[in-house]
Amino acid sequence: MTLSTAPPTIYPESDGKPRLDNTVQWSYITTIVNSMDALFAQDQDVFVAGDRGFHKQWEEGNIPPQVVFEIASPCNTKIELEEKKQQFYQRYGVEEYYLFYPDKGVLRGWLRSQETLETISDMSGWISPPSGSAL
């Protein structure tokens, strides 16, 4: 019997684009991560990450990230972010996805409804179902 000697699969940490374009984007990311860490400090079942290289869902009990916050940068295009939402977050089971455009002060959100992420029509006063927190 011959054992497979195939090289291990390599999962890139980057798509070659800069992760952070500016300090404004970094400021929002750290504020969200620190706030979520404080909110869930006593809950051992919650893992909070910011700008994590990759998430190997199959190594996490096939549990997708439950809530994703994305801070758009000036170099992101609307098409690029929509494709990312559709091809990745929706496909792999993210429950909530929030996209903030700091330069415009616009927050958009989507909530899972069966197999798709449905637009949250009014983000004003929105309370995230899993966290019970206002956004």
C-alpha cells in the first residue's frame, strides 16, 4: 500500500491587497473588536477576532463566523464588496453581515433568512439578535 505524499494544502493569508488602507479603518476595527470582547468577556463560547487572516470553518466544528463587521476603505468598490458578501459570507453561512462606509457615515446590514442574507431595511436603532446590542 502506498501512502499519499501530496503536498499539504496552503491557505493564503492575503489576496495580495492591503488589509488596512488607513488609520480611520483601523480605528473602527479596533473599536468594534474591543467592544465585542468586553460584551462577551464572560462567554467562553464566543471568539472575537479582528482582521483575522482566514477562518478554517471545517476546523471549527463547521461553525461559520456568526457576525461579520466590514469597514470599507476608499479603495473598495461596491461591486467588490457585493461579490464578497454573495460569494463568501452568504455561501458559508454567516448569520449577520454589517458593512460600514466611514467616509459616508453609512451602515448597511444583512441578516440570514434560510439560505440567503436579506437586507435589513432600517438600521436606525437596529438591535443585533445574537448580541442583543444596538449597532
